[in-house]
Amino acid sequence: MDYEKVYQMPFAKVYPLLVNKALRKGRTQAEVDEIIAWLTGYETVQLQEFLEGPLTYGDFFRNAPSPNPDRIKIKGSVCGVKVEEIQEPLMREIRYLDKLVDELAKGKPMDKILRK
């Protein structure tokens, strides 16, 4: 897989896709923002600022202010690949977010999604 293509995607293009996936399943943008904050340490205000700028998806994760140490508890498959087996660290971070949004869309309670 060409990871560099994913890393170069604009955050402003990916974020609405994550939100729409949750909205289609009756969840909220606020829940997606809470997941992102838990995973990366970004605040909701920062997410809105990123939507107006040229930030790439790769840099969004590279510059995360406070990656949650409990993110290593995230297990399972995304697109047929187990997240815990992804060798490329940056891609693993991206897939962690994908997995959490998948869990949200499947109706899992926030406490379980956030590994509380």
C-alpha cells in the first residue's frame, strides 16, 4: 500500500468523511470530536482551525499534542487488517482512529470506545 498518499491527504477532506460515517448511523459530530480528542489530545477548537488550513492527515497525527497511552488497547480489524499488526507507526495511528469511528458507527457505548 502507498502510505504516502494517505499521509498527504488534507485533514479537511478526511474529517468530514469520519463525521458523516457517524452521522449516518445516528451518532454525532461531538462524539467523533471526543474520540479524536481522546486519541490525540487535540481540542475541538483546534479541529475546527485545521479544517480551514492546509494540514495533511499525516501531519495531524505526527503533531498530535498528547497521544493517549491507552490507544495500544485498540484491537480489531479495519479494512481486513488487524490494527495491532500494522508495522508502520503512523499508519497504525491513522487506523486506530478508523477503528474507533467504526465502533462508534456500530453503536458501541462511548465508555467502551474510549477504553474506560
